[in-house]
Amino acid sequence: MIALSQFLEKMLKALVIVANAAMLLLVFGQVITRYVFGWTPHFGEELARYLFVWVVFLSLPLVARYGGHMCIETLTSRVKGATLKTLNILADIFSIAFLSIMVWNGVRMVMLADFQTSPAMMIPMSWVYVVIPFGCGVMLLYVLGNLVRVLKTPAAELR
């Protein structure tokens, strides 16, 4: 499980870096071609939008892996021990429920969008939407791992 987690983390980091760089170059190129040459490639704005969606959904698991998601710190910073452990378990259970719904409906969306094509690039919209179940599925694995860690850790040792 640890090897899979490390592989996914490296892959996600590489994909996010490549997608961010491509988006930056694409938008910069759009600005240059618009103001210098008076025209823009027809696919540029659409591709930048899709890359942004990919960056968001590929970054979600990375942020979850390092515990960077928003939480109610005013509450968790004031409690310790068993209460903190209970709150962490509840948060993970609710996250698992939400992410399971996202994965399920993301897969349904991918299947439904297989027959649609994007207006400018004419690619299947399922290629755009496939990142939703993938990103949420990887995040689900990380949250499950965190839940196991919290359950195994004695309440007195939790921070």
C-alpha cells in the first residue's frame, strides 16, 4: 500500500506540474497572439479551461495527503484525547461518504459524456471528466489511510 501511495503521489505531482506549465504557456501564447497578431488559436481557451479542471482534481489528493484541507481548527485546536480522535474519525467518515459519491457519479458522468465532443477541439468530453473519479478515488485512498492511522493511534498521542 505504501509503494502504491508513493507511486500515485509522484505521478500526481508530475501531472500537475506538466498541466500547470502547459496552461501557463497556452494562456501566455493566447495573450501574445491576440495582441500582437490579432488572432488566437481556436482551441486555446478551451484547452486552458480543461487543463485548469485537471489541475484542480489532480491537486485534491496531494493536498489531502499532506493534511492541507480546510478544517474547523477553532474546534480541533481546543480538544484533545478521545474527543479529538472522535472528531477525526467523524471527519474521515464524512469525507469517505462524500468522495464515494463523487467517484460513483464521476464514473456515471464519464459514461454519459462519451457521446459528447468539445466544441473547439472535438475531443470526447469523457476525456475531460475522467479526472473527477480518478482524483476523488485517489483522495479516497488517502482518506482511508488516514482513518486507519487515526484508529490505530492511541487518543493521547493525537495532535
